[in-house]
Amino acid sequence: MIKDSDATQKGRTLSQQIGEAVVSGYSKNFQVGTQSMYIEGSQKCYKPEQVKIANFYRFEGYNDPQDSSILYLIETEDGNKGTLVDAYGVYADEEISRFIRRVEDIHKKMER
């Protein structure tokens, strides 16, 4: 189940939340390519059906909307855990947004 944790309510910064995620075992840095997600510095790739979003945190840019971001805590089917960061809103990376939507759609279908 995906939990929406609004970090702005707790006053945490993106870097603080990433630090907490790393301490909790989410130590890999994930990136998204054309059709898959991969671990930074590795050739290991994951399709949306091999990924679970354990949690996510939104960070609002109070002075500048360009500073808004979202942090995803990702778990893979083979046990890798890490983070994926994207801009939030109109500045979001389209490839990341498309990949995350596919992951969410797969999990919604599985819940039925």
C-alpha cells in the first residue's frame, strides 16, 4: 500500500528525508530510462511490474514553485531498496512520471 507522507507538514527538507530513508535501508539511487528503472551506476534494470512504491514525500517550494519535488521510496522484487527523486507538478520529468503511473496502475489492478 502506498502512503502519502507530506513532509512539508513536518518541516523536513528533501536532503533530511533522503538521509532518513538511507538509514532505513533505502540506500540505492534509482534513475528512470526510456522503458525501465535502474540503479545508478549499475546495468540492473526493472520494469514497472518489478517495482513497488513503499512511500513518497512531497516537498513544496514556498518561495519558488520550481523547488517543489517528490521523493519516492522504492522496493524491487529482488530486494533492492532505494530512492527516486523528481520535480513535482509542471516541472516533473515526463519519463519518471510515466514510469510511476505504470507502477501505480499495476498495483491498482492487483488490489482488485
